Amino acid sequence: VSFSLSNTFPETGINIFVLNARTGEIHLTGTVDYEDVRSYEIQIEATDKGTPPLSGHCKVVVEVVDVND
């Protein structure tokens, strides 16, 4: 199975999150700030290597917590 990031909301999240295509793990590449964006929606697609290849989709919601207040 291979994973791909198909969309984020807001679009600025595409520069903040990175998806490992082999394992599906999501990591941060930048910082998130509660005052700027309180949540991100990330659309993930998983595709197998069958004939024909099958795919599935899911939405991952990341809620940012304000820890400094």
C-alpha cells in the first residue's frame, strides 16, 4: 500500500505536514500556532498494488491546542 496527501485545508497546511508514502506516518515540518489556525483537515489516499489497483480515502483532522495561555 502506498499513501499520498491529496489535499489540506487550509492550503497552507501542505507546507507544514509531510506524509511518508510507505508507512502513512504524518510529521510536522514547520510550526503550528493556535492563534493562526485552530485545525487542519488533511485528505489522505491509500492505493494498493493489485490488478486493478484499489484505493481508499480518509480525512485526518488535526486540532491545535493553545498551550501557552
